[in-house]
Amino acid sequence: MKYARLLFANLFRKKIRLSLSLLSFFAALLLFGVLAAVKAAFSAGIDVAGVDRLVVINRVSLIQPIPISYADQIQQIQGVKYVTHSNWFGGIYQDPKNFFPQFAIDVDTFRKVFPEFVVPDAQWQKFLQDREGAVVGAKLAERFGFKVGDRVPIQGTIFPGTWEFNIDAIYKGKDGNQDESQFWFQYAYFKERGPERVKSTVGWYTVRVDNPDNAPRIAKTIDGQFANSPYETKTDTEKGFATGFAKQIGNIGALIFIVGSVVFFTLLLVTANTMAISVRERTSELAVLKAVGFSDMTVLWFVMAESLIIAVVGGAAGLLVSMALTAGLSKSAALASVLPIIAIPFSSLGVGAILAFAVGIVSGLMPAYSAMRLRVVDALRRV
Amino acid sequence: MVRVDGSGTSSLIQVRGLDKKYSRGGEEIHVLQGLNLDVDQGDFVAFMGPSGSGKTTLLNLLGGLDVPTAGSITVAGDAITSMSRGALTTWRARHVGFVFQMYNLIPVLTAFQNVELPLLLTSLSKSERRKHVETALGVVGLSDRMQHFPRQLSGGQEQRVTIARAIVSDPTFLLCDEPTGDLDRKSADEIMHLVLTLVKDYKKTVLMVTHDPVVAEKADITLHLDKGALVESGKLAGAMAGGAR
Ligand SMILES: Nc1ncnc2c1ncn2[C@@H]1O[C@H](COP(=O)(O)OP(=O)(O)OP(=O)(O)O)[C@@H](O)[C@H]1O
Ligand SMILES: [Mg+2]
């Protein structure tokens, strides 16, 4: 393009100004890229938590039991790390108002599947030795004043009789995001005292998989394995785990959105101002171009192109560096434990590119328009 | 043959009843009032007159940079006063070479690139453009300054580059608004020598505004702007007696 030389000559007219303009786009898009990566990492965190575990229930309904024999078969499936099973007890402590969930758990596998629940080892050992033992959550213990050593009667509803338990341990959530109001006791005791029909069944299985990416496949395999049997299963990711986070992530998203908006708005003002100054400075030159025969439209595009080139070059550099930066960060092991996946999603790269382009257009619009409207006679008279 | 009485019939530039009014703060200034002018191919006309008499206004109208309040301008058969803004721009590129008093050159372009500007609007190839630019810079005697930027040139040299740009596309006529106004005597004389060469050797048509009687003296005829119209100075008779200078 034969106008290119004029275009670039104008661009490089003030090198410091050019550098600063490029730098503002660079910085804005760098920030945008990093924020996009952080946001993606947080939402990826949710997904990972949600799909790390699968819950296997009876296809008919949650309250229908499934055979205990499934445990071994599920364990055989490729990608399954641990399987544990639970039963809903549904008892009452003193008064039906005092609701809290009680589960009969498989003590051998439970902690491998739910590592986020922390029980002091000594207490856990005591629990293992005690057939009538129970582990209660810290919140639950606080609510009813349970202490280790207490003997607590639970009135059965589904399973008749008053069941007495010894509080052997109190568990806590790893980071305060876990449910600390559960009551666990040994499946062995449940099986021993419960009716005949529960002796060979469990309420549901919770499966921990080696790689969240494989979860959908494993879920399908499990259900496929028990299809057409008297106890068909329905396997799903443990969504409940994720929903607790959802709100917080929403807030982070909103914050990132606000910061990003402010940055781009500022960028728009700064660039528009710079372009306006740069055009005003060369009013007489634009007038000469027009006198020589350059059309109003050509002059408009000259100004527009300048603004766009700055936006695209600066913006692209910012995005590229943010990609490199996040790629480097994702290699850091310390960070990976907090935010497992760090990469800018392609869609965000696209949005960033479009934003930079749009800011380039909008900020060039006013100066380009006034350059187009400029009348040669006025411009040359006033200088 | 230059006339100011509107009697010309087949002149290159024909101006009839030209009126230009400006309104400024409610007050109306009638700058040009029924101005007539005929200029033939190869004429060299100097316009003089006190400041504010409308010399620049007239030149802008002749160059299609502005439109009159009334009257008509016809150049080589084209009625430019009835052209649209866009059509005028195209017409300017083909027919007019401008030389202003100052701010003529783009500071970020070299002399070569400045002269090349009008050619970018043509369909000439790169090598053809180069040939034309080199020729034009040769005519103004700046073949050795092609890669210089305006700030590396003297005022006189800058005006010569401007003249090279004005002639590079071989326009129908040149409009010069005080081209020597910013120059010292010596540079002004050099520029005038160059303009005379263009008129004599290259048969260019030149219309020039000047405050300088020495400069005006070189023209075929000097016209004075007086009360919005042109008046011949007594020089016309002498110029005709002495033949073309
Ligand atoms: N755009 C405009 N708006 C209002 N008045 C104008 C405008 N352009 C020119 N004038 C007025 O018209 C008159 C003629 O101006 P012009 O520039 O043609 O004079 P000039 O003969 O070229 O003067 P000088 O010798 O100082 O260059 C002046 O009074 C000027 O103030
Ligand atoms: Mg003037």
C-alpha cells in the first residue's frame, strides 16, 4: 500500500508518545489476560472439586438401596481410586426438631474418599476400636455440647429402637468450607443391629477418581456395568461440593469485570485524548494533504488507521505476554496447589482482542471525524 | 492575454461576477464584489493589494479550496464553482499546484516523499513516480537533497521542494500565495528565478500573490485588488511593449 509510508511516518513522529500509547494498550491487555486467567483458574477449581468425586445411587431413587457387592466391581474400573459407601440412618436425637444427618460409613475407605474431613488420629483409632463409636462434626458438637466420651442415644425411625453411641472423635473441615454437622458411625455396627434387608446393601457409593477429566467416562462405565441388573445405578458428579463455591466465584467475576471495565474506560479516554492532540498538532499538514488532493475519507482513514495500529500492536503484545506469563506461572508447584489450572481461555483472548480493537476505533473516531471535516482554508488561515 | 473586464472568450481561466462574503459575529464582510478575470495558458499574473483586500480569498476560490457566494469560475472548460466538495478534491489533484507561504511540507517525510505525495493519488507505478519526482526535484535544483527532511533544508530550499511538488503532476496552473513572504532577499530572488523559468521554459501558467513589488515586477502583469475587484496597474502597457520577459 503506497500510503503506508505516510502512515508510518506519522506514527513514528513522536516516538515517546507512540511508546506510551502502545504501553497503555500493552498494560491494559496484559492485565486483562492475567485477570482472565485468574478467573478461569477459579472456575476451573470449582469444576475440579465437583468432578473429582462421583456419587452412585440406585437408579430408581436415592432411598432405594444398592448391593454391597458393587463396591468391588466399581473398584475394578479403570480410573477409580477409592470407593466408599454410606447409609442414611435418619434417627432423632431427643426431639425431631434437632435434625442432623447420621451416616453409617465404611471406616476403611471413608477418609480416603473424603480427605477434607480431618479427625485427630488418636480419636480415629479409638473410633475404629469401638463398635458403638461415633464421630461428630465440630459444629454439631458445639450445638449439643457433645464431648469426646459422651454417650448419646439416637432414636431410630427407619430402623427401630434406641441406638446408643459413644462419641469417640470430633472432626473438622480442612479449610472451613466443609459441612461440620454430620454424625458418623460404623457400618459394621449398622449391619449387626439393622434388619436383614440392609445386611447386603448400602445407601450409596461415593467414588474418587484419579483424574477429573475421566469422571464422565467413569460415571458412564459404572452405570453401564450395572445396566439391566435388578439394581441399576445412576452416577453423577458431586455437584453439591461445587455449589458452595459458586457464590464466591461470582463475586470474584464481578470484581474482575469492574476492574477490567475501569481499565478499558481509562484507556479509551487516554487514547482518545492522545489522538486528538496528535491530530490537532498537524492541522496544517492535514490541510496541505487535502489541498494536494487527498480526499476527506482518505484523511479520516489515516487518523483511524493510526489509532487502530497502536491498539492492535499494543494490545496483541499485552495478550501475548500475559499468555507467556500465565504459562510460566502454571509451572509453579506452589501456585498449582491453590489454583490448579492457569491458562487464558481462547474465548477471553478473543474478547481481549475485540476490546482493544474497539477502543482503537472509538478513540480514533472523534479526531478522525474532525480531520475529515477540516477545511483547508480555515486550517491554513489560523496557523 | 490577461483581462479584468470580463471580455475574454476562450481563456484558460474564466472568472465572472465573483462574489465572496464572510459573516463574522453578525457583521458581513463583502470581500470580493463582482470580480472578473481571464487568464490564458502560459500567463504569469501577480496579485497585489493591502492586507485584508481578499488576495488569499481569490486564490482559494481559484484553487477550488473554497466556494464563492456568487459568480462562476471556469478552468479549461470545467465549471468548478458548480462542483461538489468531493469532485473539487479530485479536480484539484489534477489541475492545481499549490505553493503557500509556509507550512507546505510534511515534516516527517523527506523531500522526495513530499514531492511524491500528489502522485500517490494517480495510477502511476512506483518507478514512474520515482522518475517524475526526480525530474521535478531536478528542475528546482535539489537533486542532491532528495533524502533530506524539511528541517534539514533552508527556507528557500523548502519552498523549492514545495514548487517541485506543485509541478510534479504537471497541473494546469500554479497558485502561489506569497511564496517568498518568509524568505530573505537572496532566497526570494532564487525562487522568482525558478518561477520565471517555469513560465518561460516550461510554459507554466502561474498566479501569484505577493506584497513585494520587486517580485511582482517579474510577472507579465500585476493586478491590484481594490474594493473587491481587480484593477490593472500601469504595468500592463509596458509589459506588452517589452514583450514577454
Ligand atoms: N473564514 C473567514 N471568516 C471571516 N472572515 C474572513 C475569513 N477569511 C477571510 N476573512 C476576511 O476577509 C478579508 C480578506 O481576507 P484575505 O485573507 O483574503 O486577505 P489577504 O488579501 O490575503 O490579506 P493578507 O495580505 O493579510 O494575506 C479579511 O478581512 C479577512 O479578515
Ligand atoms: Mg493572504
